[in-house]
Amino acid sequence: MILLLRNCATREQLEQMLEKHKFYIKTAVDLERQVLVGGGDIHADCEEMLLDDGSRQQDIWAASFMRATHKIIYESIVNLRPRQNRSMEILDSNIRERIAQIIIEFLGNV
């Protein structure tokens, strides 16, 4: 299940987001609005939900959250942007840090 979160997930929401991949959650984060979408099969599904909710493309970044270890994998086709990021992996350490803060705040303390 794909869910849009504006604050910390409940245990039930976390379990719903884990339905597809069991051990990790595909996420997309809007850094400006501090909104997270998690769950589903691919990062682009999460990105689409953020766009439908009013996010701007340049503010959305995708990552995967490993529930057991809290490891974040900053790699997705969503992150490939010639003007902002020339790789599927997020290269800017400041962006990575901001994403980590939101993901841990919303998903890591459940």
C-alpha cells in the first residue's frame, strides 16, 4: 500500500508500506514541503503521488528505507536529473542528509 505522510507513521501504516517488499520501503520525499510517500512497487509510484499532491519535481527525491537496520539506499531512476543530479544515486551529501532526517523522523521511530 502506498501512503502519503505529513508526520510520523503509525505501526499499522508502517506495516502497510512494508506489504510489497517486506524488508524495505520504497519512498519519495518532498524536501521543501517535508512530506513523505512510502510503499508500493517502485519509487515512481511514490513520486507520482507527491506530484498529485502538489509537489514540484525538483523537490522530490527517492530512496529506500531498510526497516531492520535503518539503512537508507539513495538510488532510484527518479533521482536522475541532468540539471540537478547526474546519477541514479543522490550525489549531494546535503540532500542525502535532509532526506535521511525526514525518513528517520517519519519511519524510523515506529
